[in-house]
Amino acid sequence: MGEAGFATHDHSGCIEAGLARAGRICTAAGVRLTPIRRRVLEILLAEHRAMGAYEVLDRLAREGHPAQPPVAYRALDFLVRHGLAHRIERLNAFIACSHSGRDHAPVFLICRACGAVAEAGWQPGGGQIGAAARAHGFRVEAVVAEALGTCPNCRAAAP
């Protein structure tokens, strides 16, 4: 069992589905999902949590891949640029996009106790930000929101 956001589920099929979706997105964009990019995405999909670049690099090195930092950073940059992963500023870490292939603005819910991260979607132009933007004639192209709190699992485990 693994974590998808904060809900426990059996994610044996979600890694394959995520990799297949990534393949379709890359093909449509005319870019290559190289073996190292694919492996980095697979690591992020398997973990269902935010991971630092050096944590990804350590995993790659243990598997016999090149252990230079640019290898991990280039793969992560590619994944972020093509909407397959997100960078979480607060944690200086990366997470596989759970809404890849769809136009969305991520909202990250970060548990301050266990570090779990859930991705929720927000439609650009919606809510208070969208209303404020419309009032000023501003067109929202991207929003990234990070909220810090406590996940249901940590709250349940607290005395």
C-alpha cells in the first residue's frame, strides 16, 4: 500500500499509468522520455512524496546510473518543464504531477509532521485569485500554492 496524497491505496497500477501518460505527453510534444528521465519519473511516482534532487541522485547512483548532480537536475527540470512533475518551493523538492496532461495550477498540501504532500488542482481564473485578477484586467497563467498543516494520518496518530 502507498500514499496518494493522504489517502492509502494500492498503487501498483498508478506507476504504469503515470509512465504511459508521460510517454503520450512527450510524444505529443515531440520530446524524448529518455531512460534516465523515465527512471526519475518512476522514482517520483513510486514514492508518492516530495523528494530532493540529491535523494533522487542517491537512488540513481545505487542503481548504477551516473552519479553527477547535473544528471538528476536535468531530468527533474525536463519533467517539470513538461508538466510531469512539480517543484515544491517550501521543501526544495520535487513530486510527480498527479494531474499531468491537464491544464491546472497545483495546490500543495504539506503535512508539517510527516512531510507527506497531496496535490490538489485549482483552475486558473477561479476563486479569489481569479476574481482579483479579473478586477485588474490581469490574465492568470500559473499559480502555485503551498499550504502547511497536518494530514489526517498524523492527526489520528496524535494523542
